[in-house]
Amino acid sequence: MTTFTLKSRKFGEQEFTVPMNGGYVRCNGKQICHGGGFMGSTVSCKPENLETVSRKWWAAFLKNEREFSPSI
């Protein structure tokens, strides 16, 4: 299992994982989906792309959070 940890001031550490041979990406144990959510088309990648995919998904997640919760 390949892991990448992203640190967020508001949300704390977020651990992204993907199997060694590639596959679905998980954030803190939950499968992530395109557009920054947890429902929809599941995100998959190879271990060497995990950091890039994780950062892109996290940016989309934060954008969604700001749209629905103006306090962020």
C-alpha cells in the first residue's frame, strides 16, 4: 500500500492510500470520487501519481466545502 499524507490546518492530517499495483484511491479509508466528493465516479491511479491525484482531489473537496459552508 502506498500512502501520501496531506496536512490541513482546518481538517488535520489526511491520509491517501492506493494499492501497490494501482487501483482505487482512499482518503482516511473512504474511497474518493471525481469532483472532490465521496459519491460518483471513483478515482483510481498508480502509486507514482498518488500525490498529484490526492492534491487535485483535495483542492476540489475544499472548493465544494466552501460552496456549501461559507465559514471555510
